[in-house]
Amino acid sequence: MKTSAFFLAALSAGTLLLSSCGNNQSAETSTTAGTAAAADSAAGAGHSAMHHGAAAPDMMGLMHGMMKNMDNLPAAGNTDHDFAHMMMAHHKGAVEMSALELKEGKDATLRAMAEKINADQQQEILALEEFATRLDGAPANYKPEDPADPFTSQMKASMDGMMTNMGPASGNVDQDYAALMIPHHQSAVEMAKAELAHGRDTKLKQLAQQMITAQEQEIKQFKAWQTKNGGETKPAAAIYECPMGDSAPSNSPGKCPKCGMNLEKKA
């Protein structure tokens, strides 16, 4: 299955080499356990390791899991179809993060926001599923493999912005929920704007506009909470990119592993 070209951040699929079986049952059990451990290790590699470390059951880990799921989605080449599928995966990330806030968060304001976001985005996921099903097999109207394609470029920029604006996790569930939901929502807003600009399904574009209105308001609420609680977003780590777009963004300078050009710091 071909990975979506919206993102230049490539996922490394871990290839597991099974050990040969021993002569007794205990050896075979040991081999199986080792293989399972290797699988867990490989699953955390790739996209997550490329940005902020292995995925974990915390806010940052849930963000990484969402990005992995989005990276794994194949692009069909139809703007409406691909937007619906990508936004579903994006929304599921918000639902999981909100569930964690409701489980472990202490702040009443954030918990109330998490309840609303959880309910709203689950409802929108159901609507997006209907669009996605109806649009399966829709004719192609853009080039997902072409970085210069307007829709591809705009969708990629929405994810780049989210990765760039993710500061390091604090370990505090409330602080991390607010800090990470801001770039998460900003990314969704940019994706929805790409749908408004390039989508063709009138009803899906109406839903995209509703997302923009709701999530821009929630971004303001998260920022207001940060100002009140001393949890302003920390500066993000520098991002370096291949000028030719041949490889995934990196957190450190160096050369592109594909074309050999020097990576350039993104402003």
C-alpha cells in the first residue's frame, strides 16, 4: 500500500527476523518472546523516532500514533476522498487525547473542553465516514505524488506546521493537552482550508468550514488557559528539510540521505 505523498516524513517499517527454533519447547518460547519484543521496538521506530521519540501512552505518544496512522493512509488522488480519510485519522487523535485528559487531567476547564471536543469530533468522524464511503472510487482530480500540486502542498504544509510547533512534553497531562491540542487544531484548520480551496463536494466543504469555525475558537480557549495557568507553548525544536523535498524533515542539520544536498533550516 503506497504511503500518502502529503508528507515527506517517511515511516520505517521494521522488518522482523525470526530466530530459528530450538530443540526444546523452552527455547521456542524464548524465541517467540524475543520476536514479540522486537516487534514492539520496531513499531515505535520510524516516524516517531524521527521527531520526538518512541510513541507512548501519553499526550505526545498519542500525537505520534495519529501521525503514523495518517502517514500510512494511501492517497487515492481525489481531493474530497483523501481529505475525508485524512481528517478522520486526525480527529481520532483528538478523541484519544481528550480521553486521556478526561482520565488523568485535573483542570476543570480543560476537562470540560475535552468532553466537548470528544463528543464533537466523534460526531464529525461519523459524518466523514459517510463521505469517505460515498467517495470511494471517485475520479482523480489532483496529483498526490507531485509536491508542487496545490492540494498536496497545502496538506503537507498543514502537517509540517503541526510538527514544527510541537514543543517538548512537560509530563503534566493538563499542560501537555493544551500545548499539543493547539498545533493539532491549527493543522486541522489548515487541512480544512485546503478542502475549501480545492475540494468539489459542496456538503463536505460545508463541514470543513464548520471545523474551521469550531477549532479556531477552541484554539483561542486553549491559549487563554495557557496564559492564565503559565503554560505557554515552549519554543519548538529546529526543523531541517531537504531543499529538493527528497527526504523527511529532521531535527538536526546534515545531508539528505537520498540526494546528498545539505538540509536547510526551516524558518
